[in-house]
Amino acid sequence: MKLVFYLFLSLFISINILSAESRFGDLTEMRDDRMRGKDNQWVRPHPGPFVWNNIEKEEGVFSWDKADKYVTYAQNHNQKTIATIWPYSNWEQKSCKRKKGRSPFGKKFAKYLSKPCSMENYKKFLLALVDRYDGDGQNDMPGLTKPIIYWEIMNEPEFRMFFKGTEDDFVEIFNFSSKLIKSKQKDAVIIMAGAAGMFPESKKFWKSALPKIKDNFDIANMHHITPPDGKCDKDFWVGEFSELLKSLSINKPIWVTEAMTGVCKVIPTYINAFASGAEVIIDVGVNAPGMKMSKGSRKKLNNFIDEVDGFKSIKLISNKKAEFILKDGSKKIIDF
């Protein structure tokens, strides 16, 4: 019934996008040449190089090689980077004897996933990180031409595989990070830590946490990862997530920064997600863990991107037909 309602509503309401940048992107991993993203689109390195533990392995000793490699590749390919900040460092959490966590990223990731022992220690790292990639001409990465503006603070904090702390711990880290970034980089755009779908446990967490962080993020963010059976939601849960935001009086743009279609048809799912309010959709990538998109579906998605990327608005004409207003003002009708 909810999907029918959104289809009906979309017949009369056009979802407007604020600017004509790319509406698509990929999760990226530099070690895999199939996972480096497409030119002129968004990239979200995952877990990415912006992990405190990877940059400051010892207190006060910063290593930027891996992060610089991602940033250089992105700017050479005209990609816009979403940088996920992970506030974990082994040396720092050992200092107050935190218990080890267990992430899905293996040995290359931090062994500790709790709140920093000292927010002052974390502050020094975060300021150094933003300072290197903010493009203000002071302490920037050598050769920086495309500053990082979009900062995503943490990832799916409702799951202990990504954060071993309480909701209050998460809220403190998030708000602290957002305010610090904004104080250093006035044009920074803060992206909410991605919600792990609209499963009951995720919904419960975010219903409580969102009101406590809503003044400190610019873009609402959710993920759609299918279980092993490939079961999926027909609009990547965007309609349900939008309802949650509205119930909390939160009016923010919605991005899907992890999109996996599972057994759902790719073009209808993308179109329904856009029509339900998504502004940007980031695919999990061709070699991401989990159910893979078929070659035929991948080809259809790439053709769809070529046809409509940068669109200004979308509206559903019927439950099988959508009208896109493209960046040059022309119309494109897509049957799906």
C-alpha cells in the first residue's frame, strides 16, 4: 500500500533536484581495478582510506600515502568523493584499555571500534585530515585540485560490526565531528552516517538518534544491502525512510550511498527510488561482497545512467513510465 501511495503521489509531484551534477556513483576500492568508479560521477571509497588508524598509526605520526592515492585518482577522473570518517585508532584506544571489536574489513582495519578515549586526540586527527583536503591553500595535499567537501561521519553505527558503542557515544562523536569540520571548512557538506536500511532494529535506533543529530548534518543517508536470498525493497527503502524523516520533522535531501538491487529489477528500483525522493544513488560496485548484479542488468543500468544522468527532476506518469527533465531542459520518457 505504501508503494501504491507513493506512485499515486508522484503522478502529481515532480521530485526536483537542486543541481545538475551526477546522480550516480559507486563504492570504490583502489586495490581492485574493477572498483575504481566511473569518470564524472560520485565515488564513496569503502571502507576507504580516511580511517584514523590507517593515517595516524602512532601518536603524532601521519601517513597520507593511501588517502592521497584515492584523492589523486578521483580528481584525475573528475570524480566527486564522499569521504567516510572512521574515528578509530589502535594506539589511542589501547591507552584506555578499550575492548577489541570485530569489523568485516579484516586486518587492514582498526581492531578497536569504540568511542575515542580522548576527544582531544581525535580532534587533532580530524583537523589534520580536513586541513589536508579542504583546498584552502594551507597544508593541502601537494597537487590538490578537487577539494573534498562531502564528509560522511561514520557508517551504520546501529551495528556493532561498525561501532562498538552506545547511541549516546555515537551522537557525541557525530555532533563533535560535524561542528569541528564546519568550523574548519565553511563549505563542507556533512552526510549522516548511513542507516543500515529500514529493518526494525535500524528504524528503532534512528528514530531515537536522528533528533539528536539533525542540526548537524546536511544530507540524510541510507543503505540498501540485500540478505543472502536477495530479498529487496522496490525503492531501496527511500519511501519508508522519507516517512521516518517526516515523522521527526527533518527536511533533508536523501542519498542512498549503498545500493544493492538483489533480485529486484534494476531500472524500476532506481526509478522508484528517485521518484520517492532520492537525489543520488551509489551502487555497491561490480565486485562488492554479496549478491552480484547480472551482466545484463549492469548493462541496463549503465545505459540508463547515460540517458538521464544529471537530470533536474523526475515524475512518474504511470507505474511503468517516468518523465525526466534533463539538465538541458529537454524531456526523456523512460518505460520500465
